[in-house]
Amino acid sequence: MADSPQSSHGSQLSQLSQIVKAYDVRGVVPDQWDEGLAEILGAAFATVTGADAVVVGHDMRPSSPGLAAAFSRGAASRGADVTGIGLCSTDELYFASGRLGLPGAMFTASHNPARYNGIKMCRAGAAPVGQDTGLAEIRALAEKWAETGVPATGAAPGAVGERDVLGDYAAYLRSLVDLSGIRPLKVVVDAGNGMRGHTVPTVLEGLPVDLVPMYFELDGTFPNHEANPLDPKNLADLQSAVRETGADLGLAFDGDADRCFAVDERGEPVSPSAVTALVAARELARNPGSVIIHNLITSRSVPEVVAEHGGRAVRTRVGHSFIKQQMAATGAVFGGEHSAHYYFRDFWNADTGMLAALHLLAALGSQDGPLSALVAAYDRYAASGEINSTVADQAARTAAVRAAFTGREGVTFDELDGLTVAAPDWWFNLRASNTEPLLRLNVEARDQTTVARLRDEVLAIVRS
């Protein structure tokens, strides 16, 4: 890399504060960043992590191979050897980081539209890189070098090589769940033209699973629907296919395949909180008395199930770096978020939707009932889902909501992450987005009538 000022990055330099989010890098390519900036970020990543070797993977977006190659050149320019694992899911990159003991970078914009791309970074052993664990330093160094050029080290550049880890990744996941005695299952998988189309055939190979693939062709333009199963409209094709084929369940994954969503045999969505509770019960059966992490917008079902199975539930903020930090600090065996991220101690405390899916297959296949009956014990409350409101002043609207509920009998408040207002039979959380002028509302109660009443009351204040 040149040591002269990088004038071509002048406009992108001003975008760094926007594309470097709380936990990753994400922006429009090439408007906000491009291969030149990716190369600088690679050099900064290698420098901040102090690594003499790194592992790099990418998803199927058209811009991903070039960005990953540029990042690798930047890391190699600082003397780091680079192991490229090519096309992979994000949890496959975490596997490589954990198994090889190397810091890693995954090029993906997850569920965002095709014009976006980004980088999810981790330290060796899939440890998180967040705003307080290296990302701020990477941004500061990249800003400096975008202006001045990356200085020469005087040392020989690192080597850049390739390695296929898909088979090892699949074998490792299969080693963590006993699937030996499950009954035959028909399973529809909607990969959304994302990375699960690449990994699912290898992971499920040899199992008694009649796989019905949907949108397995890798296509980062997402020709069929957005690769964002959190939006109900993107589950419609999967729901129809499950009903039409008489499948036992359906699974949907986002673009980089780290999140997993399920629908039952009727095509009805299964709450990610119910999946969290089910997997928690299974992990507690193997690890009695262990800690289970859940974020504060998961259902009350989760801590209830954890207590009933002899575990200890620990509540934390929303966001993967917070979950991973708590996993490490408490020695938790499992953690779940209502956004369908699932974290496992046996997977270096990292999130893997595929491992959660294998747990679902094992639980369903080890008994004769349908998935709807199986998850009913873990899905005990009515919920609103997450509702976003655009506001001019997040703090003022939150304060107005708190004032409206202050003094009501039995109502408590906490501010672990945004504002949580709770009573014996209901709760709601109002959180500000870190990147947009939004307030996010989640409501849960014993019945849908109470959910609707609380939702409407809070939204009226927020949107006034």
C-alpha cells in the first residue's frame, strides 16, 4: 500500500463514522465504502488485534469477493498471514476463528438490501469486536490512514492462502446434537438465496430428513424476497410450501445465515423466544444447574422455563457483543435473543442459527407429536412483536412514556436497555435505535387484549 495521502478516500473518510456501527461495519457499496477502504480496514484490523494471522470469509453478494480480497491484502500488508475460507455463513466464519484460534472477518450485510455490504469482525476464538472491544480503535486508525496512507512496516507481507472448512464445520455442529435416533422428518428450508443454500446440504447429509429446498441458488441480488425472515412477508413462501408439502416444519435463514426462524406444520411462525426456551431446556438437561442468558425483550417464558429446569437465567441488553460478554463472564451454556440469534458455549459463545435448527430437529424427531404441540409448553404469552416509530427526540418521548406510567399500582421501571415498564401480568420495553431516529417497542402480556391496549397507549404517547 502506498504511504502517500489517500485523496481518493476523502469523501469516504467522512462516512466512516456512519458505516462503522456499534458492532460491525455496514454501508452502501461503492457510495459509502469500497475496496480501497476495505484494504485500509484490513490493515487497521490486523494492527489493532496484533494478529500474525487472520481468517477471512464472505457471503454471496456481488461486491463481497472483491471486498474480502482487498481486506486480505490490507491485513497481509501488516505482516499477517491470511486464510481465506471463501463462501461461507457467518457462523462458519466463527467456527474457523474458534477452531483455528485466529481473529476473523466476515464480509456480509446480513439481511440488508443488495447494495449494502459490511464486515463482522471477531478476535481469536470468535470473541466479539464491538465499540468497546476494538472497533473504535479500528475506526480511528482507518480514519488516520485514509488521510495519510498506511505506513510501511519494513517487514515482509503475510501470505494469503485458501482453506475449505465447510466439511469440518458441518461435522462439528453434528457432534454437538444427538440426532442418531430421530424419526424421518420432512423439512422445508428457505435459504432466501443466501448462504444457507451453500451449507445446509452438507450439514444435513445422511440424516433421515426429506429436504425441500427453497431459493438455494446463491444470489446476492435476492430475486425472490429479502433475506430477512424477521419481516413476516418474507416467510410467506415458506409457510405456503410447508402447508402444500405436508412438511413437519419449515426453517428460514437470513442472508449470512446466522439467524434461524421456524414455522410449524401448520405454517404458523414459532416464536424465537419459544425456541430459546426449548433449546435452554435441552442444554440444561445436559448441563444441570447452568446459566442461560437471555436479552430483555425475550418472553418471560424463557426465565420461567430455565427456573423450572433447574438453571439460572441472566438478563442482558440487546446485542450480540453484550450476550457474548455475559456468556464468557458467567460461563453460560446457552443464550438467546428474540431476534433469533442463538449462542452456545460449545460454539465459542458465538451465535449459530444452524445449531439451533439441529436442536429443533432433534427435539421434534425424538417424539411423535407435531411441532405446534411441542413448542406450546414454551410459548405462554401474547406479544406485539417489535414496532418502530420515527421520532425527533428519543429521550423526550421515552421520558413522556415513563411519566405516564409513574404512580400506577404494581408498576416498576428499569433502564438496563432503554426503558422497561413491568407489572405482574405484562411488560413493555422502549429502546432507542443507535443508528436511526427510531424508538422500538415490544409488549408482552397474558392475553392479546392487554397487549393491544398497552401497545396503543404507548404508541399514542410516542407518536404524539
